[in-house]
Amino acid sequence: MKKLINNLIKNRFLISLIFVLVVSIIGLVFNYQNYGLSWIINTNNMFSPWLNIKFVGLCLVLYELFFIITNENKNLSFWGSIIVLLSSAVAYNLTKIDSLVLGSLTIVLLNKLFTEESYNKKILYSILIVLVSLFYSYTFIPYAVAFGYLFIGLIIYITLKNKNTLKDSKFTRIALYLTVFFSVCMMAFSKLIIKNTYVEVITEQYNGLGLMFSYLYNVLLPFNNIANKELLSSIIGVAPIPMFIALYYIYKNEKHIEFLLPVTLFAVIETVFALANLPETLKGLLFLTNVSSARIIDAIQLANLFIIFYFISNVKEKLFSIKVSMRLTIVFLLLLILVPFPNEFSGRLALSLFILEETLFIFLFLNMEEESYVKVLIFFLVIFSLLSGIPAYFLS
């Protein structure tokens, strides 16, 4: 399996090109007669070229982003990208997920701006970041804002991670300052001059706490006739557990602060907005007026998934004994008592499945210093993501 993954990673660009061509040809057979040439750029049609490019692009940039977070662990980066790519949140919202693609690309380009030695390539990366920022500002607003807070945390992380480079290289400092300045100008342009109106009107309100644990029933979502699946879908990030553990770790050890603090801080802030009914004035100041809790939860879960992968690839010391892990697992499981699940998923069998899932994820994560536990955790994160996402493409 490891050899296969290495080959896939090594040839990922060629494989991506072949995938886009083959799937687009399949899409042509099924769609051309009904939609004509408009099918080519219409992302609402299955297997359209632009949709295929977006899907593959998301896969590639997620791998590069996880590669940074996992300290260049190819195997973990591969599985991390698969967990997000094949999540139900992406499957049900692929036409609206542009901000995740472009935001991830921005972080990857920013990291290259710091690590690249060639001045010409630094200039190229700066220009690309500015252009990507402009494109980002015209994506689906609820996701642009929700994921935007997470990407701000990652930008802080990348900057702190490369602080020595920033200190020693005057050219890099100037390139960074100009990049930030022109990126902000471009985003202000999209806000004030040619406004982005790509929003949604949600008539049905969902409980934020219920949405926080929606990843537990996402495996059942494709097989049930329930409205607004795109809002109930999620990424398996096991939130809010990784956030709690990250805060505990920062308090006790004061290590890995450059990643854990900004990412966890913004995840906690978004959690407050998702769970609390805040004044409209405050929402307006933070650009959250047109952002529903359902969209914010996806960003929170992604942040928690990043925290999981950062822990298992960078933190080696043991946090808890087996006995403490078992007790904490039981404590966290008690949170499920407060969670209002949809009526379709409130039966005894469904609730038993949720308890089993939560116990599995929490206990394995709390014992992440053991390699065998990490392998099992990754295995089940991948399996539940596949069971949640793949059927959604064909049964939605």
C-alpha cells in the first residue's frame, strides 16, 4: 500500500490530467445531447470539465497543504487530502467549494514564497498570491468567510514558522509586505467596486450544536430522504475534541504554539459564532451577516482535522495514560446527551452507531503517540469519509 501511495504521489499531476480527460469524455457522452456546449463550464452538471478540474485541483492543493502541516509526511498528507476531498461536505457542495481550493493554494504559495531562494520565483509567487486573492473574493461568500478565518490562522502559522527567513532576508520581507498590501487592495476592490453577491438564503435554521456533531450521521445522510443535505454534510474533524486537547497542550507544554495557537484560536472564535446567537452589528463587523452556522461548522471541522494531523505528525510526547484516556472519552461522550440530532437519525440503532464512532475517534486520538493507534485512527477517518462522500455523488 505504501509503495502504491508513493507512486500515486510521484505521478499525481499526470494521473490528474488523465482523470480529467477520461471523466470529461464520460460526461460528454451523458450531457452533450441535453445541454450542448454550455455543459462544459456548468459545474451543476455531473462530470463537466470545469467540475473535474476543480475536484482534481482541490485534491492537489490539499495534499500540498497537508504536506506542510504534517512536516512533509507524504503518507499522512495523502490520507489527509482524501479525508477532505471525499467528505460529504465537499461532495454536496462541490460547486461552492472554490474558496477551499483557492485558500489552500494561497497557503501553499505563501510557504513557497518563504522557502524559495530564487528572487524571480519569489516575485512569481507574490503575483500569484495577489491574483488568487482576487479570485477568492468572488467565491461563494459564506464559505469564503468561514474558511477565511481558518486561512488567516494558517497564514500566521506559515509566517511564524519562517520567521528566521523573514528576519534574514530583506527581499522576502519586501515581497511579503507588497503581497499583503496588493492582496488587501484586490479584496477591497471586490467588496467596494464590483460587489460579490454569491450568497444563499437559508429559510430553515439549524441548531449549532447539532451541526457540530453532524459528522457522526454523515455516513447515513446519502441513504435517507432528508432536506438540505448540503447543510447537514460535514468533514470528519471530531470537533470540538481536538480544539480542547490543543488548548490543554498549549497550557501544559507551551510547545508548537506557532501552529496550535492561531488555528485553535480562530476555530474557537468560529465555534462561538456557530453556537451563539450574536448581535447583527457584531456579525456585520466580522462579515458574518450572510454566513450560516452550517457553513461555519465545515471550517471548524477542517481546522480540527488539521489539528489532528499536526498532533500525530509533530507531537511525540505522551499526553494521557490509557486510564485517563478512557475517562476523558467517557466525559466527552456525555456531550452527546446535549446534541439534538435530526429526527431521521434519532433511532436506537443510529444513536448506538454515533456512540461507537465517537468512542473510536476520541480514544484513538487521545492515544496518538502510539503508531498503531494512529494507523487505526487514520483508517477509520478514511473509511467513514468514503462511506459519507462517495455515495453522495451518486445518490444525491
